Amino acid sequence: MKKLTIQDVQKKKVQQQKITMLTAYDFPMAQLLDQAGIDIVLVGDSLANVVQGLTSTKDVTFEDMLYHSQLVRRAVKRALVVGDMPFISYQVDTQNAVIHAKHFIEDARCDAVKVEWFDRCLDVVRDLRAENIPVMGHVGLTPQTVENPAGFKVQGKDFSSAIKIIDQAQQLQGQGCFALVLECVPAELAKMITEQLDIPTIGIGAGAHCDGQVLVTNDLLGLTQGHKPKFVKRYVDLHAIMLETVHSFRAEVLNGIYPDREHSYSMKDDEWNRILKSTR
């Protein structure tokens, strides 16, 4: 099984082949995504929300992100593995961004890191690229800089904000990002940016014209409860299936149905008879 490279992913844009990216936070899910042929496995800072039960991605620690990246990389044989740089590792502590990124590359063996746009994003990307660390950019809706839930909305719907996003995308490409996530921007804007850039765009809530698409795996599997953004398509309701399964287990245990003979071990009669005789 040939390991995908950044060049392989970039070639897909040239060949007009769509790119697929999904999130994983542990060995079993990463293994499943890799076996399914997903191109990029993102160890997303959405770990904070869907695994740790936190309200903001800002709250996930660098140590937690590194640990889960190690779990994912251990499972993946083919896909490109991208580690999401947590807020604290490059926006709060810009001076040590390179050190933190190197841990993702060297300790967790990620193929690249992802950073969201913020005021000093270009400086950070420049420093990372100077150390030959591959970087995926992220513009549009950037959850790490959203101050409250009301800020989670489509970006770039008016002239001035759209121009800013276009400019950010071009600057990130100029600083050496190998790909760019476009989150929650109008489809027309995403199409324009995709056509202007030489690097692949990967959309989430950005329409069909991006070079690829990404979702949080827990969302598409129906494991996430509560609000469902418009762009999320639930391909299956695993929460309902799993809940029903656990109910069945509980009921069978309470009613003495499980475990039955089929799911129990037994001894040979002669060995059991020897034990009975020895204990009389």
C-alpha cells in the first residue's frame, strides 16, 4: 500500500480528482478511514468538542492533541496525516510555534500541521516553512478565534469580508501552504478562490466547487448530538443504532438471556467430575 505524499494530494487538483478528508482521534477510527481510502486524515482540534465534551476548541491542550495524533498515525498506512495545531500552541505562544509543530512532525509522525488564520498567521506559517514543516492553512470561519457561539456563521457574504478571505487565501499560498481549508463561505466565493489558487482547497460548508471536502467524522456518522450545521450530511444515525444495541444488552443481562451457552466456556466432563470428587 503506497503512502500518499503532499505531492500526490496536490496532483489531484491538477488531474481534477476530488480529495477526501475526515477527522479521527484514535486508532480504530483512523484505521477504518484509511482502509476506506480517505486521502487525508485530520486529527482535528474538534477533539475538544466530540471526544472531550468541551465547548470550545480553544480548550484542548497541546499534549492532548499530540497524544491523539500519535494514536492516529499508528493506525494509518496510506493516508496523509495532518495534525491540527491547537490554539495555545501557535496563537497564544507564537514564539514556540515551530517547537510545537516539530513535535507533531517528529514525535507524532504527522505528515503536516494545520493552522487557522489569525492576525499573525503569516508570520507563523513563514517560520514553519523555514523549517520545512508542511502547513495546511484554514480561512473563512476559524473556530479558534470565534469569541462566542453567535460567531459561528457563514463568512464572506459581503464585499469587504469576501475580499479579505480571498487575500488571506492568496497570502497563505504565497507563504508556502500546500493546501487550504475553506470553512463556511458562500459557494461562489469558494469557487473563485479554488480557481485562483494553485494549491488544493478543501471545503467544509463551502459548496461543491472546492478541490476536496472534509467533515467531522462523528457528524457524518450521526454520533454527534445537538445542533447540526446546514452543511453536515448524516450518512447514518449511529447514535440511535448504538443506543438500541446497548438497550438490548442491558435487557438481556437483566432477564438472564445473556450470556447463554453459546457465549460461555465449559470444561470437559471428566475434568469437571474430578473437581467435584476432590471437593466433596
